[in-house]
Amino acid sequence: MKPAAFEYHAPESVSDAVGLLAQYGDDAKPLAGGQSLVPMLSMRLTRFEHIVDLNQVQEMFGVSSTSSGNGANSANGINGAARIKADEVRIGAMTRQASVETNPTVAQKVPLLHLASPYIGHFQIRNRGTIGGSVAHADPASEYPAVMLALGGIAEVASPLGTRDIPAADFFQSTFTTALAGDDLLVALRFQPWAGPCSFAFAEIARRSGDFALAGAAVALGANEAGKINRAAVGMLGVGSTAVRASSVEAALSGLAVDEVDAAEVGRLAAQDMDPVGDVHASAEYRRSAGSTLVGRVLADALVQLTEELKDG
Amino acid sequence: MSPTTAARYVGQSVKRLEDPRLVTGHGRYVDDVVLAGMLHVAFARSDLARGTITHLDTSAAAALDGVRAVFVASDLNPQVDSLRASMFPPHAPAPPPNLLADKDVRFVGDPYVMVVAESRYIAEDAIELLDVEFEPLEPVVDYETAADASALVHPELETNLPNQMQVPNPEQTEAFAGAAQVITETWYQHRQTNVPMETRGIVASWQPHAGVMEVWASTQSPHELQLMGARTLGIGEHKMVVHFGDVGGAFGQKVFLGREDRAVLVAAKLLGRPLKWIEDRRENLLAANHARIEQMTVSIAVDEDGKFLAANLDQLQDDGAYPLGGPAGLGAMSTTLFPGPYRMGPVSWQARTVHTNTCGRGAYRGPWQMESVAREQMIDRVASEIGIDPLELRRRNVLKPEDLPYQTSTGLSFETTISPDQTLDQAAEIIGYEDFRVEQAKARERGRYLGLGIALYIEPTSMGMGPLGTESAMLRVEVDGHINLFMGTGSHGQSLETTMAQLVADELGVCPEDVSLHQGHGSGYGFGTGGSRSAVIAGGAARAAASGMREKVIAIAAHLLEASAGDLEVTDGVISVKGTPSAQVTMAQVAATAYQNSDALPEGMEAGLEFTARFKTPPVTHSNACHICTCEVDPGTGKVTLLRYVVSEDCGNMINPMVVHGQVAGGVAQGIGGALYEHAVYDENGNPLASTFLDYLVPTAAEVPEIEHGNVVVPSDTPGGHKGTGEGGAIGAPPAVFNAVADALAPFGVYPNRQPLDPNAVLSLIASGAK
Amino acid sequence: MAEAVAISVKVNGRLQQGLVEPRLTLADFLREKALCTGVHLGCEHGVCGTCTILLDGQAVRSCLMFAVQANQAEVTTVEGLALNEDTLHPVQQAFSDCHGLQCGFCTPGFVISVAAFLEANPDPTDEEIRHGISGNLCRCTGYQGIVAATRQAAATMGGKSR
């Protein structure tokens, strides 16, 4: 189980990386944390003549954030905040999953990323794996795409033509396929923190500790001061060819009083938004059934927290 | 046994002598062996379950820079007359001796070309340059229909059903006719594999002119490798040098030589260069060996009180294409062992083995354990059918001391030294059986589903038929008084360097640290380590060698001290006169006299301190155990969480309780894996769907609960009173876990009969019950 | 063939320099060039954890990196943990004390992982231990001795034993 030969490139800037990708086209592949790509290379399930290693591109690492009225401040190392808008958190694509997990800015402003991170593989994987790698790889069973989709995150993409933003809703196209073109490089992800009373919960079912999810759910809820839900975002993983939003659940929650939601019943609506694919670990039917149950449970968790939040507020 | 030496080390949890090198990364496994001029091997393997090779051109691969040789079937196969290992009968029908697939491929993973190159990287590059075409043929995948399939896995055998045995018993038919109730179910075990953390591997170095083959291998049976390797190469065993280093687990997979191992030996001789083949994980999961693929239909007759009256068994197992080591055909062993720790009454049985176009079957920790799986799951089913508590039903039928010795209708003889009733009671007590039933009832009222499973079994250990019957120990006290012990074992995690040293230390009056165990080259014939045999058989040999040595040491010391042998004692390598400790000589003084001043020895005594003993074991030594575990099933996700796990084991006197508990726990974890997680599944076209560790799910620390041990100690009649224990964990765990899950699901009115009980299966069962 | 790249890696405190093919995995580099054969290959696809090493102090799978990527980095393998010939690292000592190994093949990766885990979680509960070490597979012990060893090492390394 040894990889085929390739030529190795280690650019130190986004522009050099993009230049290499443009130069070699389909023969080139960016290497981020390598936790998915390297096994595929070793098993010779995929191969590229040119590997463009992003691990020397310092500007792609780190978390920065702005609050309304403040300029950008770098919370962790690199300030890649050129495109950051007011009140946004920007996470460089090469930021390790372990850094996302422990970064205080992320925990405070994008709690779902913080909650989802421990579910990614094991700590040795997260020490190397990156948030951009996860998102660009677009495995339907992985955590960050579901969170990104639920929260409407923005993918910041560099190409020879310049930098552009792709909203999450347009980013994930199908299994392992995104809106990124061959010479596009995912540079950063941006998220808008939620304001007002809100709560966040994440859980998944996996065969073993650290395995890819059979099904998982990311829930964010917001309420007005009267205790009515005014914002609901539900992302799901493992139940479609990409991460998917549980729009039916989100719609059903809108306007309900926090204390009158039957989480299990609302969770069952999630089945309508799923188009699961069966595999060796679980059938499509299983994913739909257990996935809906899980959405209900994660929702219940978020509701409990939101009730607390409203009480404290 | 010497009455003058107290047991100081045997029975203690002595820390392992193996550990200092292993915890610091200084073990020497086969992949750590590097020889000058060594080349690397990779195999091209079939992607088809069955097909004809219509075109094969190796020239581009051979021309690649760094490639030294490319071998096809016709280069290697003619060198081998049989793939059979020495323990299998010579006349049973066996697959053809194809080291490499010749003209056709017979399972996905079937090797058809061997590439030898300067690195494994280059060898894999060359495989991609092979110009090969196959014509796909309809494969035989489903073992239930394989016997009747028109396609033949091995046309040479003219059948897919090479092995069939039937033993009807008229008394069983009679008992069924008069029984209150006869309950029938078919139990299925699914395809699993051993998964040693170190895959298979071999380094082979041919010395031209000397005619010597020197081998380093990951093996549990260095002498089987020496014998079969020599036979493969057509050389004498004196020219086959097998070095035994650290071995990273095997669980039955490394008893026999695989086709690849033999291909490497043959190629190394042809090339005259040292070759290394290290199996990669995908090869290991695809092509090393699979196990457990079988079903047993069980009918049990009971009277009104739940007394077992008779049983009828129909066993079918899948040998795959090339069973590892030879025709496995262990189905008959499963049916024979079926009565287990119960008065089962007359038993009729049939056992059949078929070939399919899948990976060959091989030994896996308790290779016959379908007997316990089917019996223990069946007993819970019977209990449920007739409305008796499963613990109570077992108590009514279990063998008690007054029943012993006991002969089953299938011909097994159990000694008076088994204790199944005691382990059953002890495990029930530790788990708190009655309290759990109360807790379970309360939990059900709250919509939580708890379950408890029991598995009680007798493990045939240290079996002594044919090549398995003996082990040898050659003990040498060196000139400085330290001890080298040479044995035919192949310790690969069983801690024999420690346990054999403990036995020798007590017998000889030295410290375990003064004893070094050497295995492989230089040791005397033994079958190796496996079959739960080392404590009794190897231990018997080590003990006997040390005992013989002790006599001589005492005799020399008595002579040197001018004392009577009967007045001497040996402690920490010092021989002294009891009550007069100042009158003493050391082991080193005795040894120096024996080798370097032999004129000072007692008259007529042979010089030197070398003693060899060979222990012949009884036909079988039975141990027994009871597993009880509890679980909770999440009805929303189908996930099973194990809550508690208790094992009450009687393996007689323990040499090292820490090691015994480690063996039990490891087996339990494998059984948990089998019952809940692991499945080497194929699709209907014979494509393996679990060929990586992402799909073949070995349990992690998060899935295995704390294991609570109870010990009943009834010494066996073998020297030291030991019984084997290596396989038991993996025998008892699958049915215990299965029964616990089935118990948790009982409120849904469903009766599982297949493993693995993964979340998908559990949710499907619940859904089928709700309908 | 792709051009070889010159790299320089500090392995267990000693500078290891060499020309490597870009495709050479870090695990193979450590085994074959740095002669750290305690780095074991159990799956080569990032699941079993036997090849775990510390890269600049962080536990990573060395089979999922190329040697070229470790240029200028500091690597610690299991061979680099023991304080000296006579004194094992507390985690190594605990594995031996608690029967945390049988065949020993998974042990180097476990020892490294547990050392790194305890660095970040000096005072773990049993539940945290079981999940924390779930990125390494052992087929021999049923994890009983490994969990116990992690507990013991936590205590000796200064965390409170819970």
C-alpha cells in the first residue's frame, strides 16, 4: 500500500499555490491535512502527477474576527482579514481541526464548529486535518459541511482571476464534489455569529468512537424575548449525497414558543429532507429513521439550552 | 516435583520480561529485519471473484527500472505438491496447490503475479504495468447454495461440497418422539477475520551452494514453518533455519504457511537474493483468511421441567476458495462439542463444508466455537419458549460434580476437574443476577431496554492428537549460572518468556530474570503456540526440563559441599544446606564446575548442565467458563451499549493471573467485535466490501467495557494443575453479547438469529416487531 | 520519476538528513532512514494508530504524511520517550505495570498517543480515557490494561486520579 510517484510543490503563498494549480490543471491536487487524500493516494485509488502542499502557506492558517464597530483583530496568528466583513469570523482553510476545536473565538462566536469538532475522527487526525480540507473534500458524512450549510457560511475562494465568495448553499454539489474548479483554492471560511438568545447543539451516531457518522445533526436556534423561535438552522450529515439542511424542520419551528415544541415529532419531519444512500454500515432506511430520531434529540438538547438562556436573559 | 522448593513465582502476577523492549520500540518484528541485497515482493491480486485469465503480458512490468523479477504461476507452482499442513489428513480432498493463480482466478485477492523489486513502492508500480485481461465467470458466493451450484470453485475437485459427515443417533429420534416440546432454530455466524495488528510477513534468504534457506517470519509455529518450508523447497529440515522474533498477534492466522509465504520461499531460492514480503492491511483483510462463516440448525427436545432430552444438529460452513493450512472442515468438531457443559442426551448431527469464490477460511481463536454460539443462543430461545428463566434453565441442566466424569453422546469425555456449575453460579453472583432482573423490569417501564446474556461453555484446550501431542524444552545452565531455555513454542503475545521463566524459576530455585526463552532455530520440535496449549504442554516441558536439571545441580552441589542431596535447598540461585546457610555454593559455581572443571564432578557424572525434556500431553484438558454481560439498546438508533461484562473462568492453577486475565479480556473484545461490529461482507458478485479499517470495524477502547473477572480454581491432573485459556474469551463472548441484545429486544417480540447485531440490524428487528 | 528532495528532520533530538522521493511516507522514512523501527505500520491508511509519532509535539499518524512535509520539523518516536537506559517514561512504565500490552505491536503508537492525550488532559475520567485513546487499535488486550495504564500514568505524571 504505497503511493504512486508525484512531483512535490510547497508554495508559501496563496497566489503561488493558485498559480501551480492553474499551471498543472487536472494533474495537480492541493494537499491540506492529508487525512483523507493520503490514504487514497496510498491505496492508489487516486493519483496526481503534482501535489501542491498547502502546509507552508502561512496566510491560510488561523482564526480572525471582527465585531460591529471594531476593525479586524487576529485571534490566532495570521490576520487574513482583507475580505472580512463587520461582525464575521474568518477561519483560514488550513486551520487545523484541533485549533478550531480549542479556539476561544470559535467557541464563543461559532459554537457549532466547536461542538462538532470533537466528532471528527480522533485527536491525532484533528491535529493534522484542516477545516478547509474537510469542507473541500465534501464527504457527506463529515461534520463541518453540515455546520457550514446550517449556518450559511461563506467559502472564500481564490483563483487566477481573483478571490470570490461562494455561499454554503451553492458550494456542496454532490458526494466529493463542490463548486470549486480545478484551479480554485479554498482559502477561508467565514461565519456570522448569531446575536440574541440562541442555542446550539450537535450530535451524531457512529459505529464506533471516531468513525464517520451514520447520521448526524447540527442545530442552531434563536428566540425573541417573548420566547418564540425566530431563527432555526438544522444541518444534517450522512443522510444524503451531500450535507443537507432540514428545511422542513426549520419551517415547522418558526414562530413556535420554545416550551411548546415536541422535539421528537418535529424531528421526524427531517426524513422529508433526506435522500440517504445505503452502504456497508447502514441502509438508506436506517439512516432516515435513526437520523430523524437524532434530529429530534439534538433539537431537544438545543431547546433545553435555549430555555435556560431565556431564563438567564 | 521437588518438595524443597516453594512456589515463589508461579501463581503470581509477575511483570512481563518481554515488556522493556516492547514499550520502548525495540521489539524486532519481521518488517524490522533488513538484509544486505534484500528485495521486496508485491503480489498482483484478482479483482474478480471468478474469471479466466485470457491474456497476461508481464514484459512492461519486468522492464521497469528497479524491478528484478516477475513470476507467474508456471514459474512457481510446479515447485509445490500440496498446500496441506502437517496436521491435516493426507487424503481429504483439498484445493490444488496453486501458489499463484494459474489460468483462472478464484476469489477477489487471489494472487496471480509476484513482482520482486528494489522497493515495495516500485513493486507496486510494476503491478500497474501488467497487461492482463480476464473473462469474468459467474462466481459461487452464497455458501448456503454452493453445494448445488453448477459453477465449480475448484473444477479439480468436481464438487463444491468436499466434506460431509453424518452421524445419526436412533436414541435421539426416539427421544424427540416422546418429548413435551421440540424447539428448532437456525443460527448464523457471519464472516470475520483475525486482524492481528501485525500483518503476515516473511523474509527469506537462500544461501546458494550451502543449500540453506534462512527465514525470518511472523509465525506462531516456527517448526511448522521449518517442516513445510523444507518440504516446499525439497530440502532437509537441517537446511531450513527459522528465526523467531517478535510476532504482532495472530489468533490462528499464523499457524500455517500461506500461499504467499511459500511463493516467497520458492522465489528466494530461484533468485538467490533475500526477499521480503510484508502483507499490507488490504491484503490481510482480503486474502489472509476469513473465519466463522457458518450456520447450525439446532433442534432440542425438552420435557415439562425444561430438562434437555436430545438434540439434532445440522452444521454448514464455508471454507472459501483456499482454506489456510488445508481442508478446515471444523464443522464436525462444532457438532461434536455441542453438548458442552450440559446433560444434553443423545445427539444426532450432520456437518458439511463447502467451497465458495471467497477468501479461504482459517483458524480464528476457538475455530469450532459455533458449538457455543448455537447452543447458548438456543438455550435462551428454549427458555423463552417454555417460560423458564435462562439462568434457571441452565442450572437444571448443567453438569454437576456428581455427574463427573461424563461422557457425551458425541464421544467427549469430561474429567472430574471441570466446574461449569460453579462458574455459572459465580458469574451470576458477581453480576447480581436477581437485582439486574428487578432493574431491567423498572427500566422497561420507563421505556429503556436493558438485557442480560449468559454463555456457559467447556473449552477443549491443549489438544494432544498427532502433531499437537508434545512440546520440548531444552534447558541449559550456562557457565555463569544463567539459564537459556529453548522451546518449540511461538509466543506472540501470550507472555511465554515470562510464564515459562516463572515455571523454571520455581522448579530450579532461581529468579525469572535469570531465564531467557529462545524460540525458533535451535529449539526442538513443537507445534507452536495456539490452541490454548502452552500452559499445559509447553509448561509441562519447561517444568520437566527444570526438574531434571535441578536433580543434577543438587547432585553436583552435594558433592561440592560434601552434604547429602536431601539436605539441600535452592533459593535465588544459591544452593545451601538447610539450617546451615553458610554452607553454600552458587549456581554459577556449580555450572563452572560442570563445564570447566569437570574432573571435580561426582564420579561418573556427565559434564555440562544441559537437559532436554519432552512433555506428552493427555488427549485434551478441559477448562470452562461462564460469561454474563448486560447491555442497553437504544430503540431510536439501534445502538447497543454494553454495561457490564463478567467472566468466571476455571483454567486450573494460574501460572500468572495477570496474563490469564489479559488473555480472557482480549478474547472477549474479539467476541464483542464479532457480535456487534466486525463483518467481512461480500456483495452478491463476490466483491469484498470491507477491505480497509474504515469498513472492517475492530472495536476500540470506547466499545469494550471493563471486564470483571472471577476465578474458580479446580486444578487439572496435568503437572502443575493448569488448563488452557487462550481461546475462551472469543468463544463465550459472541453468544453472551448476542443473548443480552436478544433479551433487551424481547419486549418487541422479536427473535434475532444472526450476527452482527449492528445498529442497522437492531433497528430492522425492532421495526419488524412493531409491524 | 519525481525528483528527490533534500530534507532535514530532527528525530528524537538527532538531525536526520537525506534525499527522499516525495512519495516516501514519513512512517517509511522514520523506519528505513532514521532506523526508528518502533514506528510500526499496521494499516497505512490512518486508522490503526500504530505509526503515531509526535510532530513538533503533536500526535499525528506518520503514515498520513510524506517525509518531505516533515522537513525542518521535530519528530519524537517511541524510541525517544524513555529518559535514559534505566528509566522508562511514566507511560511506558505504566503499560508494563498494568499489562497494557501482549504482542506489543500496537504499543509504540499507544504509548505516544497516551503521552500526548495526558499532556492535554492531565486528569481524565475513565470515560474520557476510553474515547481519548479510541484512535489506536489493539487486538490483544481488550484495552483493559491500557485504560489502567493511562490511569496510572495520569497519576504519576501529576494529574489527580479520579
